[in-house]
Amino acid sequence: MAEISPAAKLAARRIRELRDEQKLTQERLAYLAGLNKGQLSKIERALIEPGIGTLEKIANALGVILAELTVDPVRSDDENRISQIARLRRR
């Protein structure tokens, strides 16, 4: 099984946090995003690495921009920028 990237792990955590804040079930969010519940469950548990299109669908269903799933709100802006730059350099 392939290693899940830190970005996918962060997205998994953020999706779960935002879903819980909005009091949505996995089933409801999956429906709103056009995914199946099993796929969303695996994404939230960081068992699979979602593509950008899937993350966009989830972000839209949650009513947030894509960056909300990829930026850690606990970290400072500078830490987030450094992390984003490091990810881009690895590509």
C-alpha cells in the first residue's frame, strides 16, 4: 500500500473537522459531494489519497474553498506558507 502524503492526512483531518462542525453525517456529505460513503470514509481516515477533483467536490459540498482543506488553521500563516512552498518544491 502506498504511503499517504502529509497533505492528504491534513485534508482528511480538516474534512472531518468541518463535517463535524456542520453536523453532517458521512452519508450526507458524500451525497452532497457526489461520492459514495465508503470513499469518503477512507478519505477521512487517510486510507486513500484523494485527487484534486475529489477534494474540490468535498470543499464545495462543505461550502468552503479548497484551501480550507489543505491549510492547518492551528499553524501560523508563515508556517502554512513554508509548508506549501515545500510541497510545491517536491513536485
